Amino acid sequence: MCYQLVELYSACRCLYYQHAIDRCAAYGRPGHSIQNRTILVGYACHAHSSSHSTKGSRHYR
């Protein structure tokens, strides 16, 4: 089965990074699907973090 890993900020769920699809031998065949996997990273993106808070300024990778 093919997988695609997506990293989201844990507080706001905004996209942090979307990885390329990890393809299996059945990739591209009719009826084959891609399994999405999500991991939560950091706290909040720049747009959703408070300018007075230090939680949102840290980015983990």
C-alpha cells in the first residue's frame, strides 16, 4: 500500500509539510488507493501564534 505523510501544526492543524508519496508496487493500478498518515508537530503556525507567546515560535522537524 502507498503512503503519504502529512505534518500538521498541533494547535491550529495548518499544513507544516507534505511529503512525497511512498509508492508500492501497485501504484497507479485501477482501484489502488493512497493511505494518508498525519503527524502533529510544533504548536501553532506563524499566522495562528500569538506575538507574545514563545510556544508558536518553535518549529520541530
